[in-house]
Amino acid sequence: LRSLPALERLFVCGTGISDFRDVAKVELLKEFWACGVDVSDVSPLAEAEHLEILDLRNTRKVTDLSPLRDLENLRSLIVPDGTEYSGRSQVRKYLN
């Protein structure tokens, strides 16, 4: 992923990805679909400052989404239980 710094959309649903460290280094990433992956720590995504859409449905090990609080551009969030929060105000309200 480091060789794709201009990547804006990434779909890894159902893959064997085990952490988000490399994903967070994709500087221009705006949309990230990671449903059903075996990851527990979302804190590396706090560095993804351009992130607008994040799908974490069925990521059963994820229990703490607080590291995402400071993502100013996040406007669509699907949490592990499948609930979707759309619009910046709904996402902010959920994360705070």
C-alpha cells in the first residue's frame, strides 16, 4: 500500500488483513471498507486525516472507536454491529 500513496478507495472486506497500520499510511485515502476483517485496533486509522467513509461492520473484535474522534472529514461510519451513521453530525455524536 505504501507504493500507492494516491489511493482514495480501498475495499478489504473478508480478507486476511490483521491490522490497519499500512492502511493508515495511504495519505489520500477517503473511503475504506473493512467489513468482516480480523482486526481489533482502529487507532492507526486516526492518522487517515482524509478519511470520509469507513465501513467496519462485522469486525467483531473492534470494541473501541474513540481513536476516530478527531477525523474531521469522516461523514459516514458503519460500526461493527452494522449500524450506519451518516452525516458529519451523526458520526460526531456517536464518537463523542
